Amino acid sequence: MTPDTDTRTALVTGANSGLGKAIAHALASRGLRVGMVARDRIRGEAALDELRAQTGNADLHLFLADLSDQTQIRALAAQVLERFDRLHVLVNNAGTAFPERRLSPDGIECALAVNHLAPFLLTQLLLERLKDSAPARIVNVGTRIDTAMDFSDLNWERRPYRLMRAYGQSKLGNLHFTFELARRLSGSGVTVNCVFPGVFRSNLGGTDGAQGRFWKLVDRLIGWALHSPDAAARPLIELALSPEWDAVSGAYLAKGRRLRPPAQTLDPNANRQLWTRSEQLTGLAAFHPGA
């Protein structure tokens, strides 16, 4: 483990590009020890070297994991716990989309696996370290879409697969997770909130085949009007570090203001239902048989 327990420590998933890289850059610029999670070693190392050079912060660390694979998520958590004896900020940023139904190594539809189950599992595996480091904060990067999850068909086995519907429902899991986790963390010194970063220039799904000709054309036509990842990252950094957010937990936010969540996520029973299914799908139910 890193011996300096006074240094505030953060972990950011999807940190090699886009919003995750901008978040990691901002945290590193403020002197935090930052763990950067990436899927690809070459892109991850390039981002690590770039941020070290730009921020002058040498206390940056690269972790490699394909977040569609729960075995790799568990290995990632073990490496983080080994290297960091404190964890004050966890930013679950990584997300993607797929043009067709694909299954993860665990047999789970990939958008659900990466966008919801990966942050659910990683957070659970790191939760005791966050509690031990309290005050600590969890920031889940969400989206803004009015939909509802079909709990009877989370794996898209009975419905025609649609890219945006699957993406939206998987990201809705971030809100269900945030609201239920906030209740469970009450009084622990750890807060959790979900943030919609707005529409910005993104590579969402670009390495998974989801950025087709249509989205490339949109980027060419109006890309100049989109926010940069650096601008999109600023409200998330405020939420992760600013004292004004010390006591806020279980919120759905955009630019520092509360958003009205989709109706399904306001139902505590639905929150708990997805939590239970998520424990089953990640194997955590075996450790919480009474849940």
C-alpha cells in the first residue's frame, strides 16, 4: 500500500479519454493521488504520461480492467485495495453503448454489464475502504433519459434489441443504485450522488462500434456547439471536492441543480428490486444471503 495516508485519493473509471480523462486531470491538478482505470494498456499509458506531464503530479496510477468482465473487476478492486490504503473519491464514469446485443464473459448483455453492474460491483468491493476513509464521496456519472427498466428482461432475451433503449435502461440503473446506496450509507460519512454531465463532445461507444455514420455527421455539423469534456467535468469536480456538498447524498444533479428523476427510480421498492437482482448477477448475493 501507498504509505502516505495524508494524501487524498481518488479513483476514476474510463479515465483514458473524454470526460474521465478530464476528471482525472482536474483531480491531479488539485494534488490528489489519482487512480486511472482504463481498458486498453496503450491508451491508458498514453493518458497517464500526458496527465503527469501536464499537471506535474507524479502520484498517478494506472489500473487496467475490462469492466464488462466481473473477474477483471474483482482483480481491479484487489489491486486498488493493495495500492491505496485510503480512498476518498470514487468516480464511476465509464460507460458505453453497443449497436447490437452482445454478451459479456459472464453471459450478461454488455450495456447492462458495463454501465450498471460494473459500478455496482466495483463500489461494493471498495465500500469498506471508502467508509474507513470517511468523509468520502461516490459520484456516479449518469444520463438524462425518461425510461424504465424491464426487470423481467434485463438481459434483452425477449425483446428486440435497440441501441438507445438498451443504453438508456442500463444507465437508469445508476439512479436506482444511487438512491438505494444513499439509504444504506446514511450516517456512514460516505455520500453518493448521480450527475448528468450534459451533452458534450464524447467518444461514447466509439470503441464498441456504436458511433456510426449518423453520429459522426452530427458531430461534424454541430460539434462546435457541444461542451468540451473539461467543461462537463467542472460540476463533477465540485461535487467530489467542494465543502458545500458535504451533507448531500442521494441526489440527481446537473450543473449543481437537482433534476427530477424518471418515475420508476423514485420507487424505493424498485430500487431494492434492482439491487437484489444486481447482487444475484454479480455473485454478491452469496455474501448477503438475507438481502
